[in-house]
Amino acid sequence: MCAQEVSEQTQQKDLQQASDLLVSYLASLGVEYAFGIPGGAIEPLFDAFARSEREQGPRMVVARHETGAAFMAAGYSKNADKLGVCATTTGPGATNIITGVATAYNDNIPLLVITAQTSLNNFGKGAFQESSDTGTDLVGLFQFCTVYSTLVSHIEQFERKLTHAILMAFRERKPVHLSVPIDIFRQKLPQQAPCDLRQHIRTPEAVDISAIKELGDILASAKKSVFILGAEAAESCDLIEDCAFKVGAALVSTPEGKGLIHSHHPLFKGVIGFAGHPLAREQLCQADVDTVIAVGNSMSEWAIGCWQPETHRGQRLVHIHPRATELCHTPMASLQIHAAVRTVFESLLAELVSRGIQRKDRTRQVEVVNKYALPCYNRAAPELTEGWRQRRVLPQWLMTKLPQHLPPNTRYVADVGNSMAWAIHYLHPRAHGRQERQQASPKGLFQATIEYASMGWAIGVSIGAALANPGQTHVCITGDGSWLMSGQEITVALQQRLPIIFIVLNDAALGMVKHGQRLTGAEQTGFELPQVDFALLAKSLGVRGINIRCPDDWFELFENRDWMTKGPVLLDVLVDQEQVPPIQSRTSELQQRASK
């Protein structure tokens, strides 16, 4: 071999494809998985993930539908606290993923969405599945559900646009989109280490001290206070509980904040918003409540339901959130604090102590927690007993039994529809002590999507969550309507050997549509579904499927737990079709709006 050939080979070893550089950036951020579906134009990226997997680096998990891939990426991101990554080929592959990306956008999940393009020299020629600005313009389509959407048209742009996208995803907590032509993916770049972006994606810890003092003044002068906890309060619950005890405040949560506070905590009054509890709403609407502290929630329609701060002008509202955009929803607030929630409450506790309010002994408090039973939950007892007598599986009865039979710190993901309503109202995730609960699941034991609210969301999210938290028990609570849309993703859990329990509430209907029509006096139409044996369907896919037709079947299931294997299992639960989900406050609100 001549010296020139040796020199050329050496130069080739010093180069890498652009697709390999992308994967190396993910590895530097600690990302373990990406999710997608292969195709011709995206092949170079899948090849890079295959090379990475051989080196124990990030690997690609192949979904069954592109929307499922986005849901999985969102579940992984939320539960691993890392960047979620999903990739798809050009044309319909890219348009299929938009629903999942839009859901992540509304749920404030940082996703890197990568779509392929045909070769640059084919732009404008009617190439197969062309998605350039002269075809189905992907960059334009994604502008409405991302904070950054761009085409990489030159190799010199690749790294700069990639790093820009990653930083935007973390800083805005939203999806970003890169559209990359196949020939750009294959072009070579110098082999070098990626920039260290970790130092640039940390949440700012600074807090306005004057705002903390003002908050201290507000709480000191309050007659009665209520704290509303949202999803962003997850890693600060210990401090929030301490503050609430000091000032004698009640605690409620939005649906996304459910499970952050122990269900039997003496200060916790339940969930407001969609499918929430009457006691929580009553707590906020009491005449002597003059101060409301909203912590880490969006204050959106399903988050707070019929309680609207605009109609309670006599109350002082304080809104605390790490993202400034969420504070735009509360112009009526007396005080807004834009900072990391934990930093705010660390400073607030110090402020309260400086005012002579000392930390209380928690021994007595924990004893009360263990004995306390919430009145809003106990109201369901008569109907649960009646269902048992008639040997029917009531969905609300099932929700109360899940934590009793599954291990502590089990993580629950509830799908859009009646399954979410039943879970929000009746499911009380069980955990060990407060410290153990936060260590085992800093993001909480319950997850739901209440903003864009896409059916089938929980199926993909539970897969991403299980990959983020190996060894933990995960339960996906979904309905037959959602399962008929996205149930094929269970085969991904099978391939990945994920111990997820998929519970299908089988009522042969789009239940929320059915009962919503009844409650509002609308025409009864379009809700019927065929009676499907989902356990049999699961078996046909190679997954263990079990039918639950009566309460006895449920108890027999847990006499022998061999079915709780290393892989997924599907429980097809035939629930009482006539049970009305706890959505009456929502339907009443809609009727009131329609009458105005």
C-alpha cells in the first residue's frame, strides 16, 4: 500500500458522518434512548444509532407509529429528566408524528424532533415523499408546535443548528425540530468531541429576594391560605409541606400535581380541575380564603376547572413558576415569582424562620397523616359497596384496589378519557414515607396530560417511563377507545421486556363522549364500540392477556402473582358501562357557557 493510500485511510478515520456527531451529542447529555420508525431518507441516522448501540451508547427504540414514538420520547424525557428524542423519515412519517409533538409542546416537554428530507438536489423535482418548501413544507408545519424549526441546508450549519436546538429545548422546555436531508446526514465532519452543553442547560437558581419578602408579608397577613400544586412542584413537596404547616395553609393539587402529596395528608383537600373533588373546590371558594398560592401549575382550563381567579377578586393570587410564559396566564396576580420552585421555598422557609415561625416537629404530623381519611374520598363508599354486591367491576372500585394490591411506589399513567377521570378522582398512589417517596419518584407517582389531551398518550408514555426507570412497576390505565387507536405499541414493551401492566377499561364505548352527551342533553351518537376481547388480542401479539369480568377475578389474580413477569401484561377489565364518571362539574361549566 502506497503512502498516499495510507494517508487517505488515516484521514477517513479522522472524519465522522454528521449523523454520528448528532448521536455523540446525545451521549454527552446522558441520553440513552431515541424513538422512531426507519425509512429510506432517515437511514443514515438509524445507522449511526446502530453503531452507537454496539459501543454501549444511545440506541434507537423502534415504535409502531410515529405518534407513539413521540409519546415514548415524552415519557422518557419527563421521567429521566433528560432530552427526549424522536426521529422519522420524510413525508407521511413526519406528518404522523405531529400530534405527539404538539402534545409535548403543550405539556412543556423538551424534545428533539428529527425529520429527514430527500437529497438537496432533488428539492423542487417532485421527489418521492418530498417535504421541502416546494412540497409538504415540514419546517413550516412544525413551526406551530415547536420553539425552533429549521432545515439544515449545508453541512457547515449542522453542528451550530443542532446545539442551538438542544439549548432551546431545555431553556424553553418545549420541542424543537431539525429537518435534515439524507445527503447532509452522510457528509463527513472532523472527528472531535462535542461541546459540553450540560453547563448551559441548568435551571437558574437565583431568586428575587424582594419578591420573597413580599411573599412573606402576604402569608403573614393572610387570614386563610390555600396552596395549589402543579407538576412543577414535584421536587419541592417537602419544602411546600413545611411552609403550609407553618402558615396553616390547606393543600390542593391540579390533576398533573396529583400524587405529589400523600392522599391522606392532614392538609391535603384533594384535586381541583378536571374530575376533581368537591372538597377541593369548596376549599378555594370559602369566603374566608383570602390568599391563593399557585405553585408550578399552568392555571389552564382543565388544571383549575370552574375555579377562576378572575371571579375571586377578593383573593390575593401568587403565582410561582420556573417558566415565564406560564406566568402570562395570571395578569390578575398580586405577585408573580419567576424562579425554580425549590429555590423559592428554600428562601421562603428562611424568611418565615426569620419572622419567628420555627420549624415544627413532624412526628405528630406523620402520625396524623397515617390515620387521616379524606371526606371527599369517603363519599364514594356506598356506591362501591353496591357494585360489590352486584358482582360488577365498577371503575371507581378498581381504582381504589390498585394501590392495595400493587407494590408501594408503583407509577401510574392515566390516558385521556374516562380512564383519566376515574384515576384522578379515585386512585390514590401508595408510597413509603415522604423522603422515600421523593427519592423513588421525584416526578410523582401519577401522570396525566390535561392540555392537548391526546388519546393513546399513556400507552407510549408508560413505555418511555419504564425505560427511564428500570426495575420500577409501571401501570398504564387506558380505555378501549384509546387502545384501538394505539394499542399496537404494547409490542414495543414486549420487545424491550418492560414490566408494564396495561389496564384496559372495557365498556364498549367512547365513554367520555357517551356520558358527556347524556349529561348535557346532546344527541346520543357516535360513541358505540364493538365488544372486543383485548386479552385475546394481546395473546395474539405474544403478550400475556388476562380477562377480569367480576371482582372475584380480580382477587384471584393476586392470589398468585406469577403473571407479574419481566415483560408486559394486559388486563382486560369489563367495567360497568353505566357508571357516570366524575365529570359533572366540567359538563355543567360547558352548559353554562353555552347558555350565555
